[in-house]
Amino acid sequence: MNLLPKTREEFSKTEYWNTFFKRRGTKAFEWYGEYPELCGHLHKYIKPQDPVLVVGCGNSKLSADLYDVGYRKLTNIDISAIVIKQMLQMHSKQRPDLQFIQMDVLKMEFDDTKFSVVLDKGTLDALMSDDSPESYERINTMFNEIDRVLKPCGRWVCVSLLQDHVLKAIIRFFPERGWMVRIARCIEAEQKSAKEGEASGLPVFVVICTKMLKMPNFTPVLELHLGSDGKGERFASPEALVEGVQMIQQAALVCNRLGTTNVANDGEVSLDLMQPGSTSPRFTVYICDRPCANEANRKFAAFVVPQGRETEWLFATHEGRTSVQNSVGYDRLAVITMHRGHVYPSLEELQEELSECILQIAPAGHNRKIPFLSAGQDVGTRKVCFQATSSISGDIIIEEVEVEDEIFRRLIFLKNPNVIQSECRLKRVKTKKGQPKLVVDTSYLGCDHHIYMGVGVSMALKANSKSGQILVIGLGGGGLCTYLHNCFKQATIEAVDIDPLTENIAKDYFGLPSDDRMKLCFEDGLVHLKNLSQNGKGFDAVLFDVDSKDPKVGMSCPPKEFLDIETLNDVVKLIGSGGLFILNLVCRSEELKKDVKAKLKKAFSCVSSYKLDQDVNEVFFCSARKFKDTEALRAELKSAAQNFNSIVKENKIQNRNIVDVTDLVKKLNIS
């Protein structure tokens, strides 16, 4: 039986609705939810004593339900004589004061300012089936009629899907007349549709427009609420309000499709969750799927990543999250990370806050109980101990996080908030007065790639010789420079950074030594390299460990300018025939990586590299010296790695071998 229009234009025709209600009989047809789903919004904006006009009432039960809970001044109108007759027969005895009148909402016969509320559930959407000039003319007529019959401070309460042309019609009409416009999402109606298998992917909204007297120089009040209660977000312009609604609609569509789609072959989907009025995400949710033989019965859970652990490989990469998913054994896993600048009280409160949101991305048919897993017993702790704005690096913070009873201090550039620029571990000691104190633990190495850069320095300093000249481009928090300073006791280190703010950061927060063997220079690394090469300076090792300030490039270390042939030729001059250029390359683009390797091979006689497991980092060892063969190179690097293990233990940095020599030699890539 054809109960819905063949074309949307039929929604606005009287003949269609007469036919519709004849075919349907007395069975109620509900647009966008019923009283139980809408009551939280309706009771907030409609008082029992208010005279209420329900336009386009159809055969909905909504008026009867409102009547039964105390709303006795209800007048219902509909263009269909058939449905009005049906409703009068149905309610005249049980609800004698419930009025039903055949009337066209575009030509209402009521006196001016008769009603305190005009209630519309789906009528606006039916009348404005498209964005044609005829539809806009029809809707403007309807809006003018609503304006006429409403009392001052009266409300038009409309339940709608707010398709783009409908939303824009509302925004064009009401704010410029001084009306306050509030839009609230009706999650309850969407949840009912999903439960009954009728979800369309379109969110349901309740629009509340309050008739106000337009004042000179007035500013429209425009609000968006994510539910029937709680704080809403106020917007400065109608365009911003439209954008806010569209964001909700786009997210709802994604969630709806996630309910019926397995994204295992597409990698993963991520969503940011924000609080009303906030400009920064509170959570990021990564949806990980795996192929499932029984798609109708997929197991689903949420996994909360404690604060401070979101940068770990397990949680920061797709491969890591897939590993977590496989270990916990769920077909769909929602991995949830928390953002800086927010307060997270406890895992229990977090679960309560997130449950409804996470339910929206559950596979179809999933029951309402969602297991919440976590990598810890609590939400973790994060404390900002320093923040500043650099003209070079932008906003900078230093934070301390507790991970499994250990405290780590981290340097973060907020332009790239998921990347740790420098990290040290803190240990508790007692002062001479017996007071507890946190100090930098020099035995801890925050970045694994520093180990292999240290092996390169060992190779450059000719195995057992510990003296030499080392140039490091990129200071940051000083982690690499501090590490080399502690390993090579006779070597002199010259560290170059473009940002002078890093000096105090490295010294005050990350334990960078201040002595004659540590020289700091603050200028553009490219300029410094050029000046050194022109002045005939020489170094045993030149290291590049400098981050890119441009997040749009597929290479985050170093900046691409540092790998221009001219710069590489400056490095060749600095290291001469016996030195070594050591590069930390962080590049996700295979094309860019291929180009980098070609440039290195053009500038240096020997190029080899080691790719770190579970990291994007690849450490390159480049020399102007030609080796007899690849085995000679492997042998020299093996000797350097063994020597480096000895140095680390001799200096009591570690009590074990820090380099897996066999793995390094085996996986060494020689270009």
C-alpha cells in the first residue's frame, strides 16, 4: 500500500492527505516521535494553562497525550476534512475539550494574538518539500500567519528534520523580526527510531522561536542545544547557527552508516566529541572494525585511553589500535582519547557521560549495555607546569603525566598536540632536609631513535675514542643533546635551534647540562650550517633532529628545506671525508621518502638507514667515505653499536645493552 508520497511535492497537496488518511484509517501516523520522546522539550516550553494551536495535527496521538497530562486548551487544525472527522469521532467523548477544526494553516481564521503557543510536528517539512520559489512563498505565508496568531512572547514550537532549505527559511524569517531562535536536538526520538529499525540517519530537532518586540540595534539570540536539558551554545550570526546544525547532521549521518557498515576495509573512522559552547574537542573516538562472519551479531565495546597515554604507539596509530582490538577480542572497538584543557573526574563518570554518544556508533542490533574497558584503573593525571607562546613554535606547554606509577614530563607544541617533542622521566628524591623532590632521571631515554643516533656518533668518533666535535641541529627540550653529553664525556656538543625559548625549557625542565662541553646557538639552522661551512669548520658528526613547523607536509622531521642539495653539500663540507651525517627522518609519504633517499645518495658516497619498529622514524647514516663493500660497512656499524652498549653501561645510564646489535646489522638498509 502506497502510504508515503511518490514525490515530495505531494506533501503540500490536500488531495494527498485526504487519500492518505482514508487508506490509513484510524491508525496513528507519527512524524518524528511521539509524546514520550518529545515531552522533555514540550514541557519546557509549553505550560498547561497556555492556549495552544496544533497545526497539521493529522491523526497523531500527541494532542491526546498532552490533554491527558493536563493541557486542556488545545486547538488542532488540519487541511484534511477526513482526518478531522476521524479525530472528532475518536476523542469527542473521552476528551470533550480537545478541539479539532478543518483549516488551512496558510489561511487561518483565528483572531490576532489568540494563542500562546503554536505547535508543529512535521507540518513545516511537509509544506516545504523543496527549495522552489513556490515553497518559499508558501512557507513565508505560514510564518506570517503564525506571527499573526501568536501573542507577544508566544512560542512557535516545531519538530523538524531541518533539511537545508527548511533551516534557511527559518533563519531568514524569524531573527530579522527580532524573534529569539533556539534549536534543540531530540535524541530520544532518534533513539526510538533506531530501536524500531526506522532510523534514517537524519537527526530530529525541536525549533523554539519566541516572538519578541524588535528593538533598535538588536542582536538576534540564536542558540543550539544538544538535548532537552543542559547548556546550549549561543551563536553570533545566523550563518554560524546553520553551520552548527549541519555539523550535527553530518555526524548523525556518519553514525547511522556506522550502524550498518563494517569499515574494516577502509581503515578506521574517527569522530571528535565536543561540549556545547566549546571550541576544542573533549574526546576523540576511533572506530576500529574487523571482518566478521556474522555481521548481525558483532561484539562491541569501548576502550578508554588514560590521559597521557594517547601518544603511545598502541593508541596513537591505526596499527596500534588494531593490536588493542585484537587483544580484547571485539569486532568493533571504540578507542576513546581525552584532550588537554578538560577535567575528567573518574572512569565511572566518564562512562556515564559517554554512554549515549558511544551507543550511536554501535553496530545495528547491539543491545544498550556497552562494556567499557581501559588501559588503567583511572582516567590518568595530566598537569601543565609551564606554558608560553613562541613567535617561532606557537603555543607551547610542558605537562607532567602519570603512567603506571611513573611521572613523565613532556614538551608539546600545540600546533601538533599528539606529538611529544621531548620527554623525560622524573624520579622522587629527598633533599638534605628530608623533603621529597622530583628530579630528572638521566637514565631514561624518551625517544628510541636517539639510541641509533648515538650509535652513529659512536661510529663517527671511531669506536673507543670518546672525544670529538658534534653538531646537533634541533634542541627542543634537549633530550638528544643531554643523552650525548652523558655518553661521550670528552666530546663537545654544539646545539642549534631557531627558537631561543628552548634554552630555558631545556635547562629548567629537562635537565640540559650547562658546562663548557655544551654550546648553544639560537638562529636558523640553515644559516648556521652555511656560515660554518664557509668558515671552514669541521665536525666528527652532524645530526639533524629538527621538527617541521608545517603540519601539511607529509614529512614532520626535518623541514624539507634541510634536505635541499645545497644544504646537504654544506653538511658534506662540515664532516669531510671521515665524519658522519646522522638524520632522523619522520616521513609518512613514500614519494617524499623516495625523493629524500635520492638526494642523500647524490650528496654522499655511502648511505645506510635503520627503520625503527612501531615508529615512523628512520635513522640515516651518511658518509662521504667509500667503504670496501657492504660487509665492511656492517662490520664497522656493528663495532660502533657494541662500543655504544659499553659506553652506556660504563656511564651507568643503563645496566644492560641498549642496542640489539644483531637486529641493527640485519635490518640495516644500504642504498
